[in-house]
Amino acid sequence: MGVKAEIVIGEEAGRPVQIDMEELLATRLLVQGNSGSGKSHLLRRLLEESAGMVQQIVIDPEGDFVSLADEFSHVVVDAASYSQGELEALGARVREHRASVVLALEGLEVEQQIKACAIFLNALFDAPREHWYPALVVVDEAQMFAPAAAGEMAEDTRRLTLSAMTNLMCRGRKRGLAGIVATQRLAKLAKNVAAEASNFLMGRTFLDIDMVRAADLLGMERRQAERIRDLQRGSFVGLGPAVSRRPVTVKIGPVRTGNKAAVSGLMPLPEAPKADMAALLTDSLIEEAAAKPPPPPPARTAPPAKDLAETMADMSQTPARRDTAEPVDRSETVREIMSALASDPKSPFQPASALYQAFLAGCRSKGIHIPPLDLIGFRREFACALAGLDRVDEERRTRLLSIAGDIPDDVLSPFLVIARSVLEGRDAPDDEELARAYGTSSPGRVRRLLDHFEREGLIAVREIFGGARKITVPALEAAD
């Protein structure tokens, strides 16, 4: 470990407060403090003072610690530049060669940061036994990587990152890994990760739920938790075998490196005249914008359902480009595409968004590259096609649509099926036809739909002996 095993982290009432590094390696550390409490400053002080004593591995989601490489032997690893397999190999080499590294994650999206961190931590944990050298593993913003609740990340990502963080804090000691986790919100940090720490440095905290958890971890009574709320920036309450056997309030000492990404405190504003400042902001904007490369074209979205793709297969056989002397008949082409979609027996059971993507794909295959309908217009036109209105003459189609103007989209197709059957002189459409138009295979849902239509005054149902029924549409009778 070197000549000494203790570092000075700060002072209490003029007396130095030390951290026993050998004890810390065996017992782990939890740092908590709201934004602006000095949490990053504390971590930097700890890392700087122990840099020559022990290998350090820093998980840095915000780019706060890359400046350690300017003063010490840390190697900055930009996670955005490596694949999953390369990160795994890097983690193994870090253990083998005892390199101090900063894993910089700021170039990645949040979920990519979480995955990269989990992959790297697992690689550290899975290193061969002969490489189990002592190392501090500092994870800043740990609530991202060990969330108490699922949040918006994918479930497989959450399981991966929780497993990695739990391994670090629960089983890492035998592998030489000493976890130091820092978080802004104790309530957002998984309890099984926080509970494995035996040393605590608690900074300024305002929310009651976080103060209560901090007081519980420090062994304080809850009424004593106000002490945490009143802490000054850069002051922490410390407790644990590596820090102190009783709670101490430590003012963190100065650091040699700094966060290049932020400027603390106030700065005088520039004294340039208003007109000059306006010119700095607006001159040559067109040239600067033109010099930037255009954004990549959006990825083309294929129809999400396999059966819809098969439905559009025949259409894609026709050339996508047509001679400009023969312009595309948009209305007739759109109707053909809609009819092909409606004829697919599986289409009524697909979500509207999937159908719409298939419709757009069909339009592109026919040379129509500007969407002729938005999603709302598509839903109504598809309901008409599903109801078979493309098989009736224009006069009847117009008449049916005129009485269906206020019908909601989700029940428009079955209503049009009923109205069309009335115009065709039938007593009623059969249940199978209605069920398909409604996108269901349940006779009970069809019966409830008819009851709903009848309560709304849209139809009148008369049951006939023998089980048959006759359905009329009052709006059609009134128009006659």
C-alpha cells in the first residue's frame, strides 16, 4: 500500500480528519449530497490524495474527472469510441496491468451510458483470480446505474446494471474491488447497493425522504436529521470504520485538479457595445449553417408486422419510378393500396400505427413519396375500405359517409358495414363480417357493440324468431 495508509480528507474544527485506506478497501463508502453540496469536490480530494497509494477506476458520466489525467497517471477511456467487446477486453486489461483509468461516458446517451458502465464493471468483476489486485472503483451519479425504480430504461438494461452494481458492492471485496458510490438522491438509489457500504459521507440534503434515509444510515435519531439540512457547501457528516467511530462534520480540503467543464461562481459580463454583441451573434449565420454537414436521412421504417409486409409484396413488384409523362393518379392509387391492405385477413387485428407504416410503404412503391394522408385521415379511409365502401358506387359512398361524420374512428368500420347492408337490402350483416370490421373474434364484443349503437340511436335492432335479426339505420330512413 505504500509508506502510509491514511489520507487527510479535510478538517473538523481545525483538526484533520483522515480516511484509513486499508479499512476503506475492506468496507466501502457511500457519498450523498444534493447538487451543489460539493460531492464531486469530495471525490476529487479523495482520489487526488490516494492516487499514489492504490489503483483507481472512475466511472464518470459527466466528464467531471477527466482532468485527473493532467496531474496523475490516470488514462481516460472514452466509452463512445469502443464496442461492447472492446470494453470487456479493456476492463480485463485494467485489472491485469493495474492501470488507473477514468471511464468517460459523457459522449453517450443515458441508456448507452448505463450499458457501457455495466459491461465495464462486469469485466472488472470477472477478471482472473491472479489479477485480483486492490482497486478503488468510484461510481459517480450512482442512482443512474443502480436505480431504486425501473424508470424509463429497458428491463434487460436495468437487470444488467443492477447486477453489476450489486456485484461491485456485495461481492467485490474478495476480488479486491472497493466500491465508492456517490449519489444526489438516496431515495433513488437501490437499497441493496447502499446498504453494503459501511462508511458514509453525507452532504447537504433538503428532501425529507433523503434526510430520513441518511439519518438511518448514520445511526441518528430522525430529529437529528436537521443537522444534515444545515450543512454548508463542501461540508459532510462522516461516519464509519475508515472515517470515524462517531459522526464528525468534516470540511473537505482543497484540490489540485478541477472540472474543466464548468465554471463556478460569478463572472463579470463582457463590456462590448450592444450593436457589436448583436453582430457577433448574427453575422455570417447563413455561411456557418451552410458549412455544417446535413443531418443523416431518417431510417426507413419497414412495416412492423410480417403479414403486412407480405400484403405489400405484390405492390413492390411495380417500378417505384414512373415516367414523368405519365403522372401517378394519386386518388386511384391510394384507393388500390388501401383496398389491398383491407383484403389482408390479419389487417383488422393490427394496430393503426403498423397499418399506417405499411400504407406509406405501399405508396412509396407506387411512386408516391409525399404521404397523401396523415394518421388520422388514414384511420378513417382504412375504416371505409375495411367496410367495403370501395365496392359501392360513388353516390352510395357519399351518402354513407354523410351520416357517419360523427362516428368515432374505432367503431366507424362496423357501423359502415351495417349501413351498407341496409342500402343493399339485406336484413343485417352476419356476425363474422361485423367481427372482422371491429377487429375482434369475440361474439360477445359484437353484441356489446350493437347494444352501444342502439343506445346511441344509430341503429334499431329487431330480433326475429329463429335467431335472425333485422337492423335498420334511422338516419338512412330519414334521408329517403
